[in-house]
Amino acid sequence: MIKYCLPVVRERCEDVIHELARHHEGYDFLEVWLDTLVDYSDDFLEQLLRDYGQRLMVLFRRPQLAPIQMPLKQRLGLMNKVEDAGAILDLDVLTQQEEVAALKDVSSLRWIASYHNYQETPELTKLWDIVDELQSHNPWVVKLATFCQSPEDAVRLLKLGLALKQRGQECIVLGMGPHGAVTRTYGTLWYNAMIFAPPSVEGSTAPGQLTRPELEALFSTLS
């Protein structure tokens, strides 16, 4: 079954609340980027956790893996709040090593171990090395999102996702850029644990991300 995730990147808390209120009923998961908020407060996160609970997924990182502004001590404290609410945390394993190291203190946390590459898609042997690193942390889901410079890159990602599914590993394997679109359609039909699908292009959080209406039209046609 296809599970849709609503990505929300805003500068103000009230805009996040408004976006979630408008669209949350049509989505299985709700992804909120905390570090882009100029008026963030812990009270705001606690409100989201009360309202959306296990459907909520939070990120501390910034688009394009820009440096995180929220102090590390604050991030580590918020991980416990996320765990207590049964919500989800997405961590980039390479750039958020401090948070990953702290996971031993939040052992029941549902989290996604992510790898992002906005320049290229590594060769298959390198991709499997990355998978091994992600799996070594025992996450709920492993996620790889890489930029596809060619159709061959997209095919490589599709093969990787299918192999992970055959091994029983929950995964999200996505290609960015125009060549990566096939991973957002067939990848979702074949193996992705969820697909990030904003209501419109303005809400896109990754290059080549398809909107919810576009995906629904494609899935309807393919079925």
C-alpha cells in the first residue's frame, strides 16, 4: 500500500501549523523541518507531538545539508520528546553523528537512518557500503537519496531498493533530479516505505520531487 508523507519546510511556526491543518488528513506521515524555523520553540514541537503523535516525523537538518543552527544540546533533548510521543526522527548518518551516537539513550525511538548525496549517485559497491553503515545502527528504515545524473543511476537505485526489499529491510531509495523520477514512481510501487509528496511544486523539498496530484495520476494510469 502506498503511504504518502507531507514534507513541510517553513520559516514560521504558524505557517507549519496552517499547512498541517490543511493537508494532514490526506497523508500517512507528516515531515516537519525544525531548523528552518526562525521562531521555533519547544512548546511548538510539543503541540505537534500532541496533535499528530506517531504520524509526525521531525528533522533537525537543513535543505542541501546546510549547517544546522539549533544547538546540539537542544537537539539531543528533543530526541527524548520525540521518543515519548512515538513519533519519528530522520537523521543523516554522515552529518549528524552526534545524534546517532546518542541513540543508545533513546532505544525505543523510531528513526530513519539517512544518506543524502546532492551531487551524484555512487556506484553499486559504494551504495552497498553505505547500506551496511546505515543498517549497523539498527534503524526502523534505511533511506538513500542521491542525485541521478543519468538513467543508469536511476536503474541502479531501483535495483538496490528491490534487493533491500527481498532482504526484508524497510527502505526508502530515491533519486533526485529529472532522471530520478522513475524511482519516485516504480520505487514507490515496488519497495518504498513512504513517498514524499507535497501538494504543489512550491512545497518541494528535493530536486525532482513529484507532487501528490502528479503521483496519484501516474499510479492510477500504471495500475
